Amino acid sequence: MLSAHTIATVKSTIPLLESAGVAITDHFYQRMFRLNPELKNIFNMANQANGRQQFALFNAIAAYAKNIDNLGVLGEIVERVAQKHTSFFIQPEHYDIVGHHLIETLRELAPEDFTPDVEQAWSEAYGALAEVFINREGDLYRQTEKAQGGWLGARQFKVLSKTPESSLVTSFVLSPVDGKPVVGYKPGQYLGIKVQPRHCEYAQMRQYSLSDKPNSETYRISVKRELGEVNGLVSNHLHESVAQGDVIDVLPPAGDFFQQNLHLPTVLISAGVGLTPMMSMLEATIDSHPSTAIHFLHACENPQQHSFIKRVSELEKNTQQLATHTWYAHQAPQADNISSGLMSLSPLANKLPLSSGNFYICGPAGFMKFIKDQLVDLGVNEAQIHYEVFGPHSDL
């Protein structure tokens, strides 16, 4: 337990942190990757290039300093990060490396303010936080390893099939090379993937939402090809270079975004490739709770980019409790359940379970904030709203 002096000392550095801003995390990552380049095999270097990781880490450090005397408020963040870390197979020694570079970064950027007393306080504070993560991640590793079909670390999977779902999204069905069962997952969770793209010096690890219901034998991920962007490195590799029969490394399912209370009315709201976890939720709910009322609301650019359109249509025809509505930015065909332009929920308000349902949102951050604001305006309690952010987490 941290002493009152340590807590007060860490809190006294908050103005220093805020004045330095992301310069702290920029320096930290540059330092760490220069001296420990092997960590490039773990970190998403695309998020380094676009600055998202630096911004997320700075916010996390600032939040920890501000709430160091009330860590209970960070519980959700700890769980989210711990889940993500297990999909990278983060180990205790990684925390030692990160802690060393964090302390050295503070020393190098603020030599006058970073007194021995401040260094001692931050070293103790970081050690306490690292222990929380190490313990939680250890629990998650043990739970997954002991579960039916579970494993620890990377496991080899063969690509059983590769199926285009739209002009941009392709599904990959993965089966373990060892022929043994695979661990189950909660609809909405993701799978860790490790590949070595051509002409890339380091291995690349990514997380992709599972897009089908659990079946104990295979996994399905559905990947959007990101054209012309640095963060499309792995998606382009999967689309262009990974074929049926190829073998890739897979880490167990993880994630804190998943369906809860499947018996309650459920509203699945997505944009673009954000519908991938929604497909898992949709398939699982219909299979296990066929009487649950489901609204499947999706937005995308045009029908050519609308993934799983045939499957959702088939499910709607055969499932009385399922209602769908789609918004196209362009080329919207005429139909009662199709609209043009941005997703607007108010015309559907009298049909949605505003007071009794669970609302799940996935898509670009701007879209999710747009939808969350609409739901709140319609009277939906924020406790009923759940969302998934691809990449480093940010609040809406």
C-alpha cells in the first residue's frame, strides 16, 4: 500500500505532467524502442506513427496520478488494458522495461523537478500499478489455459477458408493445426493475431473481432482492408499474402466488450467494419435466446461495402424477433428498412427498447459518440450503452 507521502508527492507532479503533455510519451516511446527494439514485435507501430498510442498512454499516466488515492475509479480501465495485454502475451518482465524507461524519461525531461524524492515516489507508484496489472493478467492467463480448449501464448492455426464479405472485408476461418478444441469466448471479444508481413523487420500483432458464434472447433475473424494507410500493414498482408491453407499464430480470445444479459432486448449498432462483433452477438443470441428481441442497425458507404448483407437478410427472414435497418451514405436502394445519409435513431425511437434494452455500439470513434449522444437524448441510461474502440482506447 502506498504511503500518504508517496501519494502526495505523485499528485504534486500533475501540473508538470499536464504542462509536458504528450511530449512525455513521445520521448518515452522513442527511448524505449531505441534501447529495446525487440518490443517492436509487440507494439502496434502504426499507432505510434499516427500518435494514438502516445495520446492514450499520456491520458493513462495522468489519470493514474490524479486518482492514485482512489484507484477504484480506474477499475474499468485496468480490466480493459489487462484484457488487451493478454492478446499480446505481455509478461512481468515487460513491466520492468516500461517502468525503467518511464522513470528515465521523467528524469531526462524534467531534471530539476525530478528530485530523488519524486523519483522514489513514482517508482513506488509505478510498481504498485504494475503489480495490479501483472496479477490480473496472470489470472486471465490461468483461466484461459485451464479452460476447455484453452492455451497459453501463441498457437498455430491454419486458414480453412478465406471468403469476401464485401468489397473491403474478407473473413478468415481458422482451425488449430494440432486438431484439438479451441476455447470459447463471449460474443463481442477479439482474437490476437501475430504475422510477419513481407518486407517488415518485426512481427506484427493485431486484434480482430470474432465475427461468428462460438463452436469449440474454429474461429472466424473478418478483416477490413485498409487501403493507402500505414495502419493497413497487417490487413493488407492478410488480404494479399495469406491464403487458404497458410498457418498463422493466434492468441486466445480476450476483451471487455461483450454481450450481457442475452435475455434482454438487444440493439446492435455499427458502422463499417464495426459490424464484425455485432455479427457474433447476433448469431449467438438467435442461437441461444431465440425469443430475445433484436434490432440490428448498420451504416456504411454503399451496398458494395455492406458486409454480411446476405446472411443478415437470411436471419431476418427466419427470425421473427429480428428487425434491421440500414443507412447508406450513397446509392441507397428503396426499401422500408433502408435510409440515406447519417444514421438517425429518432424515427425509430418508438420501436427501440429505450428503457429496457442493452445498446451495443461499434465503429469509428466519431460515429460512436454521435450515436451515444442520440441515445442519451432519447432517454437511454448510460449504463445501458456499451461500446468498443478499435486500437488504443478513448472515451466518447
